Amino acid sequence: MTHNKLILDTDGGVDDAQALLLLIAAGRAPDAITTVFGNVGLDAATRNMLATLAVAGVDIPVYKGAAGPLTQPIIDAIHIHGEDGLGGAPRPGNIGDVAGTDAVGFLRETLRAAAADGRRVDLLMIGPLTNLALALRLEPDIVAGIGQLTIMGGTVYGRGNTTPAAEFNIYADPEAAAIVFAAEILTVVVPWEPCVTHNLTGMEIDRLFGQVSEGLEKTFSQALARHSRQIVAGFGAGDLFRFVDPFAAAVVVEPDIVTKSVRASVEVALAPGVTRGMTVVDPSGRLGTPMVTLVEEARLERLVALYAASIAYVPKRSRPG
């Protein structure tokens, strides 16, 4: 089966690294990666993706993007992802260099060329939507070069993780999200709430890692998982591993993993106050924004299988023979 080219846009946190490894192990490695501020600052996010690629033994061009939101002060999630953004996971001694420092220009050029050739490029965005928003604001016609846009972000029921109403990726740059949700793009959203309900216990995660051979790859993934579990436990939810960005990656790899979803128009609340950054979901379409698909449930066994493959992935340089 042939796929569109894929660009991963990421803010370089713990679950971003897990999502990238899942894509690589599943044979859907992105053709390029663009980075954005968010979980950590832009430079750290970029280093984290380069480090993850080094662990996986894969060479993918990485382009640095937006260092801050369109209008509001910058926020981060260091308290969730750690000072380095990867929860202190061990890194290879050598990592690659960026391919460029203008991710917005790269997106515009790539999508413009795809549209001109009658092709489409899929986008997986697991951080703030600033890079794409800037590209669309400068060159709206590039929507013709976009195949499917998959977003990890927002909420479907209005239960946020950063405020009572807003999820981090949208709250970090609501104006950017509003631009993206207003564009005529085939869009699938993996909101925050199903990321909470699709999980494994710590014991189940330990069993998965117990089947993996020792090496840097295992040590790296195990450290990421351990940090994820500690954060969830720190919020009083017990020893659980939640599928967040890897959930969105899994939807890209296996679209039929989704078992329940809702079609709705989505508008982002921009006014100051308790609802700022909330994704208002309207199945009736009265909001007038383009209809998108919001995931509500997926096959947990397939999520687990894809994640298990990602932690057992051995780069070609590490394989015997």
C-alpha cells in the first residue's frame, strides 16, 4: 500500500519521542520533521527529536520552526516533561544537525510543490499548531497540497489538562489553532480525553519491556515510559501509562484503529478567561467551521501492539549480520 509523504510537527517532549519511534517501527517514518516550541523551548525540542532519531538509527531531515506563539506569552510543560523535555532519558553521544531553520518556509515550499504536482502530503501535528498557522496565513492556497491532517490536541468533551477547559497544545497558541481549524483541510483530531481512557497499568508496561532485548533503544524507551508513569502517578491517578502522542501516531499508521468518533465543526475560544483555548465542538455544524473527525475510542489492543513494536525496534546498525 502506498502512502502520501508524511511530515511530523512536534514540540519534542516525552510522548513526542514515543510517537516518532512508533511511526518508525511501523514503517511510516516521516519524510521530514518540523519542530516548534511547546513542551520545552524550540532548541530543546529540536535536540530531542535529533536524539530520538539517533537512537532509532534513522536519518530524517529536521527543520526548526516557531519559537513562540502568534500573540500571547510563551508557556511550556517542563513540569511534565522534565528540564530536558525527555524526562532525563539517556541520549547517544552524537546526534545529527538540523536540515534548516525555517520550518514555515519548508512547509510552504513542500505543500506548494505537492499541490502543483497533484500530490498530497499528510501532516501529523503533536504540538502547538503555530508552524502550520503561519504557513496558512502567508499562503492559504497550500491547503491544496495537504492530504490528511492529524492533530493531537484539544478536547472533545471540554475537559482540559492545562486549564479545566483547554488542552496544552491548543492553549499554548489558541490563535494558531483557530487558523488551522478554520481551514478546509481533511482533519482528524485525537483529543485529550481518549488519551486518558486508553492506558496500560505499570505492571503491563513492565511485562512489555521484559520481552525486549537490552540495549540503548530499550533503555531510552523504558526511561520515557517510566517518566510518563511517574507524572500520572504524581497527579494521583495511579501507576498508569497513557497513550497520548503515540495515540495520534497510531491513528496515522492504522486509521481503522478508531472505533468511535464524532464529526463536528470546531471553534477555538480566544477571549480571555476560563474558556480561553477551549475547542468548542459542534456536531450540528452551526459554528460554520469545516467539519472534522474527533476520535473518541480506539482498539486498545492495536495501540498496545504498535507501542510494543516501537520499544522492541532494533535499528539496522544494531542487527546481527
